Amino acid sequence: MASTDTFTNVSTPFAPVFWGFVISLLFGGVTIVQAYIYFLNARDSLLVRSMAAGMLVLDFVDSALVASSIYYYLIPHFGSVSRLGFLPPELAVECLIATIITTISQMYFVYQLVGAKRLGKGHWSVIVGISILSALALAGGIACVVTMYLFKDGVLQDRNRTFEISFGVSKGFGSAADIVATIAMCLFLNSVRTGMVQTNSLLDALVRLILNRGILVTLAQTLLLVTFYAAPANLAWVAFHINVPKLYVNTFFAMLNGRDRLKEKHFATSVKLHDMESSSSRAKSAAFHSDEQATLVSNAQVGVFSDTTSCSSV
């Protein structure tokens, strides 16, 4: 029986998807290195270590599902543009995993803000607000997955209106949650400045780390939304879609590892101050104890951000 498929040059629809997948593999390699560095010296609570392990596993599964979907279009059905009207189930599952990765990353920020609230800083309204935005993003992502299952022919071609709305809800509220969480954490760190140069330099480094993460993931989400709605007949948005969860995983481990480097630098400075105290006179002792008090405050601040509370008793 003759095939009714239309065979043509597939470089136009699939080129951005292919190169987006190549870039995602590079991100995956970076994630493996970051995860190795983290777990080699991980001393966080079981909850944070479980979140990190879950992110790593989900990242691997996400890559496998994307690879399977691309294989479906480019190997057994190579040249068949009509196959764009059919969505393999692996792509829908990948969308669900991407949503879960985003939610875990945002909940880690909520976890840190709850720790800040225990120190008497921050407001529950902000924490609840971020949680609601993240929950709405998760709900939109789940609705998006359900739509992809029900309307397989209305995703890559001739988009279903329900799919477009649920996709926008998921990514839009996800971006809003990232923005609010970034601003809230930066405001908290600015509120606990002590006036000591050592402490303030540490806080500045933490703020830069959080801002870089927030700007990166928000920019990626924005580009995804722009390409999705501005070019509905183009699959460029898929290239951004398969890389957004990679960015969340990468920035998650980058924050964990970067925080440890900041702690090491800070503690090394504290040791130097302690050595100076042993050789100083009584006249300088009072000044040193003032600096030491600021150091203890700073350690508490880093502890909120890096979940070192459980490590302090080790």
C-alpha cells in the first residue's frame, strides 16, 4: 500500500529542535560535573540532598525522553512532515518532568525564605505568594500535559487553543514566581547587613549569585514565551523548551556549589582573624570580639541560604 506521507526537506522545521537538543546535551554534561562536585562534599540536610538527587535523575530522564522524541521524527519517519501532526507520548511526559524540575527549583527558594523567617526576617505573605505562583505554574504544566495527550494533532501543528492557554499559564506564572523569589531573597540579604566590610562583601556575593540565577532562568522563560506566541508555525520554541529545565538544574547545583565556595572563603578569613587575636594585646581584644560577633551573624546568614543548620552540630 502506497504511503500518503509527504516527503520534503525537513531542515526548516527540525533544525532548531536538533541544535537545541545538542545544546541541552552540553548543559547535561555541565550538570554531571556540578552534581559530582556537590555530592562529593554534601553535608546538607536529607531534604536538600534528596532534592538534588531528584533533580539529577529527572534531568537524565528528561534528556532520554527528548532524544526518543527526536529519534521518532528523524529516523523511522525521516522526511515525513505530516508526522508533525502526531505527538509521541514521550514528548508529553517530558513536558511533565520539565514542570516538576521547575517546581522543585522554586520550592528550594521557598525553603530558604522559610529559614529566613525563622530568624525573624521576611513576611509569610511573600512566601505564600511565591508558593501560589509556583502552584499555578505547576497546574498549568499539568493541564498542558493533559492537553498534549488529548489533542496530539494540535501541538506542533495547528495548535489547539487550550494547549496555548495552558502553556502560557505554566510559563507565565513560573516566570513570575522566579522574579518574586529572586527579589525577596535579595531584599532579605540586604536587610541583614551589619556594617562590617567582611560581612557585607559576603552578602554582596550571595546577592550576585541569586541575581544571576534569577536573570538567567527568567530570560530563558521569556524567550520561550516570545518564540511560542510570535512564531506559531515555527518549532524554534521547542529548542528553548528543552533547554529551560536544563538551566533550572544547572543553576540549582551552581547555587549549592557556589554557596560552599563562599563559605570556605568566609571561614578562612575568620581563621585569620582568630590567629590575629592570639597575638594581639588586650587593647585590641575588644575590637576583635566585635568583629567576631559580626562573623557569627554572617555565618547565620549564610546558614539560612545554604541550609547549614544541620551541619553546625557536626
